[in-house]
Amino acid sequence: MNRWVRLLAAVVSMAMIGNLQYAWTMCVQPMMSATNWKLSEVQWGFTVFIAVMTWTMPLSGWLIDRLGPRTFMTLAAALCGTGWASLGYVHSLPQFYALYAMAGLGNAFVYCCATALGLKWFPDKRGIASGLIAAGYGSGAAVFNPFFGYFIRTTDIRTTFLFTGFVLGACILIAGQFLMYPPMGFVPAPPPGVQPKVRRQHEQFNSLEMLRTHQFYVLFVMMLMVGIGGLMATAQVAPVARNFKVGATALAIALSLNPLGNGASRFLWGWVSDSLGRERTMAIAFALQAVFLASVVTLGRRGDTWFVVTMALVFLTWGELYVLFPATLADVFGARHAASNYSFLYVTKGVASILGGGLAALLFEKTGTWSYAFLGSAALALCSAMAALALRRMPLPRKAAPAASSVPAGL
């Protein structure tokens, strides 16, 4: 089967699970109204979801090699569909957190499988392929957000969760049956000059070998710093809009444009990085992210149009981190162990969700302003941009040469 068909199946499956994260902000107020829970209590559910999704990624990387992509994706579909569909039937916070965590585990399985597939099938177009897959995750909500909004308005939050959970789970199950890793030794040779600015690792590092290098920890800290702002915007866009007294129409436009910007950023910056180089692209994109995060609480509160524009720009310069980091990791450590290696880097998203989800909402409740959260995130994104320039000057890691025998030959 053509590798592009498998890529399309990966994109579809990622678009489905993207709704579990990017449609969440539409469900916050209905959940608060149905349960009488506070904003911070509901948003801790988002934090739990992201934390489970990211911190179980090492398990995903290990399990997928034992079950195979198709069986693995079948299990993922059951977890995503059941966990999300059941959220409308919770009666306590522990139930809510447990079921959203179940959906997060399924989300981790799909994300790990789809991302690794792109890196393995497309070593010659790594930025573009991983960009398309990640774009599916970031922009899928642009298609489905209107349906979420329609069901919430015309039925209730319970029906919305139940119906969308069934549909998303079924689509993941079907798409997953088209996924398969390439045969051993599959390495299409790129034409000369295709990637002149991208460094390429010729050795293959497994996860334990990768964790012994300082290059991995530089990437880890960078991804953590730049991940906070966008996750906060994802979870808090509706609460921020209410605080800024943004109109319902403008919020609806933002909820449609944000995932489109998110998805576009992944393809755009992934494509740019194939020519410009990963580190240079990171430095430019993350510096712009810092500017646009700060603009939300300076310009965004001036009116509906400013809010829509600044939020869209945040997503247009944030989603690419889920393309640039896995591509860079494969460039630096090789693609053979891409699934398990990236799973260790992806856990930063769980840490970032604690700051961008529950703690950001709690900070707003304590101070009455979103300025601290957004300006602090902007400063971290700028630090990540500067670190990218330092990363470019670091040499690629090398495996230690086997120790030479001290016994003279012939003895």
C-alpha cells in the first residue's frame, strides 16, 4: 500500500483525538453549569488529561512494538471513545478525572503511533510528513467545533459527550487498520540538496543511550518552556474571552480560527525547517510566540477583533513545536527508535499542562487578571528561542567507541 495512504490514515486519526483537547474549552462552562464545580476544579480535569496523555507515552512506545500498530490502535479507539463519551455521566470530581484520564491514555496511544509512522515512512520528507500528521491533531477541531457548539446549544453536555465520543472512537478504529510500519531497511534516498540545512544523525540511539546525552535535556527544557503558553491558550480561551468581555460571535470565530492556525503552523514551520534548518526555525517561531502571547493581554483586551487576531497568532506560532521537536529528535538521535525516544520528550506536555491548565486558572482566581500567566509564558517562550540558537552550535551526539582490548594480540 502506498505510504501516502498510510500518512492520510495517520492524519485522520490525529484529527479525531485533537478534539479531545481542542474542543475542551467549549465544554468548560456547560460542565460548570451542570455540576456547580469551580473553574479551577474543572480545568484540573484538562490538566489530568494532558498529564496522562504525555506521561504514559513511554508505555506507548514500548507497547506498540509488541502489539503492532493495528491492534494498538484498536485499543486506543476503545479508550478514547469510552472515556470521552462517559464524561457527561460523572457525578463526582474523581469520576470526572478518571474518565478524562482514560481518554488521555487512548490519546497517547494514537499520538505515539501516528507520529512514529510519519518519521519512519518519510525520512526524506520528515518535516513535511510530521507537519501534516501534527496538523491533523491541531486543526481537526476546526471542522468539528461547530458540531460541538451545535450539540451543546440544542441538546445538553451529556448528549454531546456521548455522541461525539462514539463517532471519534469509530473513526479512530477504522483509520487505525490502515497503519503499518515500513519494513526493516526502508530508507528512501532523498535527492541531492533536498535538506542542505538539516543535520542528520547516522547512528541510531535507543532511549537509554539518548537519555545519557546532554542534547536530550536541552531539547527537554526547551519544549517545556515553549509548551506552556499554547496549552494555556487552548484551555483558557473561553474564560479569557469572558474576562475581556468578548462577544459570543467573536469567540465563535476565535474557536474556529485557532485550530486552523494551529494546524497551519505545523505544516508551515515543518516545511520551512526542511530548508532553513530545525534550530533556526525554532528560534524564529518561538520568538514570535513570545511576542504574540504578550499581545493577548495588551492588545487583545482592546476589542473583539484584537482578541481574535492575537489569539490566532498565538496558535500560528505555537503548534509547530509538536513538529519541530520530534523531527529534531530523529535528526539528532536517528529514527529507528522514534516512538520510544519521542515519548520521553513528549512528557513535557504534561508538566506544561499543570501550569497552563489548573494553575493558570487558580492564578487568575487569586489575582483577577490573566496578565501574569500570559506574560510569564511569553518570557519562557523567548528563553526557548534563545536556547535553540545554542542548540545549533552543539555537535551531534556520538556513541562511545568500544573499549580496545588491553591484551596483546596472539596471547
